[in-house]
Amino acid sequence: MFKKSFIEAARYLVEKGQSVSEIKEKLEDMVKHLCTIIFTPNLNHLKKGGRITPAVAMLGNMLKLVPVMELNSELGGKIDTLGKVRTTRKACKMLKFMKNLMNDRFQGSMNDAISFM
């Protein structure tokens, strides 16, 4: 999925008439700011992986807690918790909020390149 997004961004920038060096610079900037945001609808996978205890998983599942986590290069491949919400619906809203936040973060020329992602 990421490769396709970078290819589409490069194609879009070529169509805008940007030079090869400008396209390379913008794609490298996109890589630097790339992060993966994930959530699990229940805590069973985190329990099986040993990240949380069975008691915490049971209590969290009863309360319908959904952890929203981030994985990016700055963390050295480790997963960091961005937040905890109750219910999957709220987790989806948080993901939409994060997407909008990232789009706002890249105002200007980068916003054109990632607006269709």
C-alpha cells in the first residue's frame, strides 16, 4: 500500500511539472514523516504476545478498551501507545482525526502530494 502511495505521489508531482530532484526531496520528506497507526478491537492479541497480562486483557475487554498504537522509525521499530479509547467506533474516529492532523501538518507543497492518500 505504501509503495502505491509513493508512486501516485511521484506521478502527481511529475504531472505538476516538478523536477526530478524536487520530487526526490519531497518523497524523502514523506518517508521521514511516515508512521503506521494501528488499533486492536480487543486485547486478546496483546495478551497472546505477552504485552499485557491475562487479567489486564480480561478487564480491558470488559470495559471495551481499544489501544491506539504507533509504529515508526523514530521508535526503532517498537510500538508506542498513542491513546486508549473505549469502543472501536471511537478508535476509528481517532484514526480519522490523526489523518486530518497529518494532512494539516503538511500544509503547502507537501499537502498537494499527500491529499489523495
